[in-house]
Amino acid sequence: MFLIGGGAVFREGLARADTVLLTRIHAEMAGDVFFPDFDPAGFQLVASREVPAALPMTLLTYRRLPAAAAHLPAADAESCS
């Protein structure tokens, strides 16, 4: 599942994610919703790629470590609707 926007949606999804595909844009951007601060503790960086474009960015892929996955909140029908 991919989550696109809304600060609350990001925070809820990040707590349950086993993979995070994070794009770090190397510029200050105006906006009213941002991805929450990402603490990579409990994750392993498995891929990183610099993109030298007009708007330079880094594409990062993190996978949750097995020990950290055991502490994921249980999904229920209400939180998924």
C-alpha cells in the first residue's frame, strides 16, 4: 500500500510500515503538509540513489528490522476504513 498525504495519514502509516520509500529533496519547499520526522531506528537502509536533476534529490529505501516488526500495532478493521 502506498500512502500519499495528509500528516495524520503519514504518521499512522509510518507506525505500521514494513518498507519506507523516502524521497529527500535537497531544497526548501513551501507547503502545509510534510512527512513527519523519520527516525530510522528499527529500519535498515537497503538502497540509496542520488538523482542529479534540476531539483536534486535522494531516493532512499528502508526496511523494518525483524525485531522492530514484532512491535507493530495490530491492524483492525476500524483503523483501515
